[in-house]
Amino acid sequence: MNENTQTGQEIIQGYLKLLDGSPGVYRMLNAASEVLYVGKARNLRARVSNYARSSGHSARIARMISETASMMFLTTRTETEALLLEQNLIKQLKPRYNVLLRDDKSFPNILISREHAFPQLKKHRGKRSEKGSYFGPFASAGAVNRTLNQLQKVFLLRNCTDAMFESRTRPCLQYQIKRCAAPCTGRIDLAGYAGLVADAERFLQGKTTAVQANLAAEMGAASEAMEFERAAALRDRIKALTQVQQSQGINPAGVAEADVVALHLEGGQACVQLFFIRANQSWGNRDFYPRTGAGAEEAEILEAFLAQFYDDKEPPKLILLSHAIENEDLIVDLLSERAGRRVEVAVPQRGEKAELVENARRNARESLARKMAEGATQNKLLAGLAEAFDLDAPPTRIEVYDNAHIQGSDAVGGMIVAGAEGFLKSQYRKFNIKSAAGANSDDFGMMREVMTRRFERLLKEDPDRSSGAWPDLLLIDGGAGQVSAVAGILAELGVDDIAMVGVAKGLDRDAGKEEFYRTGLPVMALQRNDPVLYFIQRLRDEAHRWANGAHRAKRAKAVSVTPLDDVPGVGAVRKRALLAHFGSAKAVSRAGVSDLMAVPGVSATMAQAIADFFSTKS
């Protein structure tokens, strides 16, 4: 058979007799000698034989095999070498079917430079060639600059160049605004400045409690010695230290050093969210949008991301992943070799680490949502919506409705509004369900109350529909039953000319398989990668968020009313502390004075007052 008439599978089959079980890298090329794919293998013959099978391939792999006209091979001594070579070739050749990380920016660090007797505090990016202590990476220059700004307030370290330091004859503005101790003019001696440097390093290593305790002790001593100006300066430094800790966001107690890597894949697009945890502090996050290689799955995308991202960056001791990867042992060996120490890779299932990963996944999902939304302008989406549902014109005002309750308690209806300018949050509304429908967990009854109140008010306030407050499309969270019920309600009110679509989860209640219901028309669906589908999902999710938020607020308000509200001297902070410690107001009422004193913020006098209050009520 002539090679030009051979199928890709037959061409691949022909290479098997030339291969042995060595590790190595293979390249698949098309008829134009363009590289389609670069892969690694611990056993080249076994790996290539998988492509020679006639079935069992994903659509992506099947397309790749069908386009293959030739292959190239390079053997290596180890599979780790094969992985390194594979990633280098991917970056160089950018094959269509490979996952490719397109963002190779470096990340900034904080450097306490040791090139001078009085170390300098500054931002650093690039190779760590300068003598000093490095702390990072931080996710962005902005994150570093914010932290540096606060650190200068707390530790008063200089940020000027050595040349400027040597040229000073009097303190600069940084000293005047209390952001530098002015070692350049002798306002602090070498030992005193070294103490500030040591405190700064302890803080950046996560030993924040000790630093705060030392500053508090110094402030107390200064106050007792009636050095009130110095005490006030120390107070300001403590306040700045608190601010910088708060600005770090998530500060896990049980994770000292880790990178949290989470992936969200949707509509053929991927977002990887990376959080840097150092010294038990979050030092920011960055999102990446790798090319997915014409449809790779989560495991392959994450594995490629790890290999490519840490190609020129030092990995931390621990990497937490949202999804398992196929060659975890190989990735661990590679990263450990690069770091010169053991690197652990884990997919946590519970506890604080799992919460960190879930937070990163949520950020990845939201980041991809924003990116996908930006990819298609709002007007195009509205036009697509009109085309998808046979509307007369693109809608100018869309109202989306949802209900939220827990077995009928604290039932709330929510309405969000969207138009050509996106979400119109000033026009969102919530409806506290007043009828028995809420108590009976009757979703149809709740929707009846919400729609009746909404459109009765519109009919009363704007019967001519001249204010722009009337919607031209309603999205209802539900299927045929909900759509029919809402249509009946509106018909009773004499409103029968507003388009309406019910949005229901389809097979397996899977996002992306939504079904759409319209009055008198068959059920329909949209393609998974259709921007209009994604737009509708965003609208529905925003309605969920709004309704659930209103429900939580209502429930929290009801829960927050306790007998503790009547205790003199117990405000919101003490109330939260007491409830957190004892679990309920009833348990607080039964507690003794010594137990009450164990609560942070409750003094002996306050504990006695609380005990006396409840003793008089019994």
C-alpha cells in the first residue's frame, strides 16, 4: 500500500517494529511536516501502540491520529529527562494538540538586601543573585507594593539606594512621614536597626505573634516611662502591622508554605488559579488561561501546567491540586530535582487544605466567567439571545427570578435585572414571602406571590410602559410547570405580551446541559460552547446568588435575636464571642462566672454581670 493512502493509524502501526521499551519523546507530524503533538513515554513502544488501536480514543486523540502522516522519536536515559525534553519541545514548537501555558512572566519577591551595613527593603524580580533574604513569590507587583508600603510603616527599614544613603546629610521625607528610621543620618544605631531588620524577617517568616508581642511590650514600657511620643509611634506601627496581616486575605493556620493550583474547565476553555501561601499567609493569586490542546481533560492540563510553570521557578514544599494528575510520581521527581529537596503534591479531600483548594476553584470559575463574558460583548449576547429564542428584537431589559428558603423558613424571592450595560444592580429586588406558600415550601405559590406583587406594582405605577421598567424577557428558574404557572399569573393580570423562558438543568442536572421551556413550544437546548448558553448560566447564577444572599441575611437576622441582646454591656463583638464559645444563648445563661471569663473580651466584672442578669431571669 502506498504511504500516501495509509491512514494515520496504519502509519503509527508501522513504527512499532522500530521501537523498544526505552523512555523518550515522540512527535506526531501531519502531511505538511507540522508537529501536531509532542508526548513523553516511559516505554515508547507501549505508548505508541496505544495510538495504533482502532478504537477507545477520545474525539481529540482520534482527530490527531487521523491527521498523523509521520512520527519522530528521541530516546532518553530516564522518564524525568523525557518530561523535561517534552516540555522544552512544546514551548519551542507549540503543537496544536498539546496543552500550552502561554504566560511565562516572573513573579516579584521582597528582598532585604545585605549588600550594606544597613540593609535595604525593596522589591526584586528575576534571578536571586544579590546577597540578602528573599521572601516570595508574590502574585503581582501590586501585592508586593502594598506589602512593602505597610512593612515600611511597621519596621521603618530604608528603601533608598546605597548611593542616596551615602549622600544624605539630613533625613528625607520618608523619615518625616514615619516610614524610615533614618540610619543615613545616625537617628538609629547599627544595633537598633539590626533589631528592626530581625523583626521584619520574623514577620515575613510568619512569626507575627512574636513581633506583635514585642511591639506591644515596648509600647507599654514607653508609656510607663512617660515617653508618650514613642508610645504613640509604636501604637501606629502595631496598627500598620494589623493592616498588613488583614491585607494578606486568607491566612491558613495549618499550611505554612504551599502553592494552591485549581482548574476550571468549561466550553473548551480553561482557567488555572494559583494562590501563593508563604509563612502561613496568602501572598496573592494569579489566573492563567492555558491553551487546552483542542480538548484535553483536567488531568492532562494540570500536569502540563505544573511541568511548564515550574520550569524556571522554584516550587514550594507542598503543591495542592484541585484534580488528580496521571503521572504524579514523575512530576514529584521532576519538581524535587529542581528544588533540591522533597516536593509533595496532593489533592486534599477535607480540612483546611481542601478549603484552600475550593476557594481557588471558585476563583478560577469566576475568572473564566469574566474572561468568557468579555470575549463576547453584551450586545452580541443579547442579539444571540434573541436569535436563539426567536424574539422580535434583542431584549433591552431581562428580569431573572429565583426563590430561596430552607423547608419554607425565611422564604425570599429574588429578582435581578440585566441589559445592554450588564447587570443593573441598583434595580435588583427582593421579596419577603408573606403568604403561607413559604411555610408550605410551595415554590409555585412563592412564584405566584412574587410575580403578582411585581406586575401589580408595574401596572399601577407605569401602565403606559414608558419608564423603561417593564421587562421584555423573563427568565424563570424552572421547567415547563414553572413557565406555565407564571404565564397563567400574568394572563390573570392582563399581561400576555412578555417573552418568557424557563431554564432547567438537563440530564444529570449538569451545567451545560440546560433545557429551555417556552409556552406552546417544544423543549430546546443550546450547544455547550455557545456564548449565549454561558450568558444565560451567568444570569441564572446571579439570580441564585442574589436570592440566596437575601435568604441568608434574613435567616441571620432572625438567628441573631437572642436574650444576650438585653444584657447590659454585651455588644455585637462580645455577643459573637459568647455564642462562638458556648454555641447558644441558652448555654451562656447556664454558664458560671469562671467559664464566662474564659471567653476572649469578657472580664471578671463583665462575667459577673452576665451571670447576675440570667440569675434574675430564672
